[in-house]
Amino acid sequence: MKMKQTLAIVLIFLFALGSSWAIPVTVDFVDGSVQVQSGSSWKLLDFGDKFDSAQQLKVDARTVLELSVQGGAVVVISTAGTYVVDSLLRPRQESTVISTIASKIERLANQQTNINESVVAGVRGSEAVEPGELMWAGVGADAELVYDDGLGNMESGEFTLAWNNFMEARLLFEEAGDIEGQARAAWQASQAGLALGSGARALAALRSADAEDAGEFRSVYALALATLSARYGAVNEAKVILTKALAEKWFSGESEQDAKALLNSL
């Protein structure tokens, strides 16, 4: 399934400039804290909440918010600040570099079965924390079971269940003290998010762990994190991860070329 094409903070929607009426907006996804102004007070937003596009939003740091606007537009906000959705409903030109690399990341998500068999198998074979050494072996075993459920969901096309299971597995790996397991689960959750067509879910998943801990797939993790961050307005975050990854030689071949091109475009 192709990811919804969104720009910068983000949007592709031919909305007439100068429109002055408010239109309905729905919260499709939120990770973090977002408030909407209602009169003289502020109200926390959650999944499924609705408000008018003329209302003010207050987005906290490290929050990812995905909104659907009546008419089919999608807005994603990933940086802290105060916003009015109406001001985001204007065509914005995304750089060719971001579009090209984002398309590669989408294709990777659509090849999920091959990823599971090759990349993940390689990571499991070189885990920094062996199952017997986990702080709580029971939690570590539970994490692997939930993770495997997520892989099964991906194979059967149940991408929402897959995202939920991978994110639950990430929490269990964290509880077990397995940082590589956390990164592995976060990466797979990002793939489920992209398969759902939700760049917001993918970005939230990638932010929930550290690319440096992602073992054999840390290069693609870092590139995906930087690309989605740049696409959704968190340009400084993209620069930081790319600068570190290039300095520490995480990339090679085409991925190195893509990383350098993306950094130069920011």
C-alpha cells in the first residue's frame, strides 16, 4: 500500500488560497501531547477527536500528529509549536531529493516479507543481549512472541495489528533491557506504518528507539528517520542523525549517496 503523499510539515492538497471558512479536521494519529484551543481553555486531543481547521493547536516537543481534513487532505506535524491547520492548507513544494528517497523507503516497506527473512534474521543472529542474559528472561521471551505476532500480521496484511504488536514488543524489549530488540521492533513498526499509508506512525515508531542500536539495519533506519523527519518539518533532527551516521560510516554505496544528497538538500 502506498504511503499518503504529504509535503514538508506536510501536505499535498490543492486548497484554494484565501479560503476563510473553517472545515472539519479529525485526529487520525497522535503520539505525544497536542492541545486544541476551545474558547479561553485548551483541551487535549486524542485519536478520533474532531475540531475546526481555524482553531489553534499547541504541539509539544517530540510529538507526531496526523490529521485528516474534509476533502481528503492529510496534515502531519512533527515539531513543537503553535499551529492553525488553515495555514498549512497551502501547496508546498517538496524537494526532489526527499521525494526520491521517500519513494525508496515506501518500496522497502512493500517488500516486507523479504526484509523479515534477510535483514531481521541477520540482526537476531548478532544480538547484543542474548535471551538468557536479559534482566527478566520472561519479559524477553514475551517480547519475542509479540514481535513474531507482528511479523505474522505483516504477512497477512493486518498492518494496524502489526504496528500495535511491534510497538508493544518494543516496550517489552525496553523492560527486558534489550536495546537492540527495541530498535528492531521500532524498525518493523515503521514498516507497518508505511504499509498503512501513515508516515506519522512510521516516524513515531522510529523516534521510539535509537538508530545506533539497530544492528545490521541501522543505516536504513537512520536514512528513513532522517527522510521522514525532513519531510514532516523536523529538519534539524534530520541533520543531526545524518551528520552522525555519515561521520561514523554507517552507510555504504547507494545509501551513502542518498544520505549525502539528503543532508546537502536540507
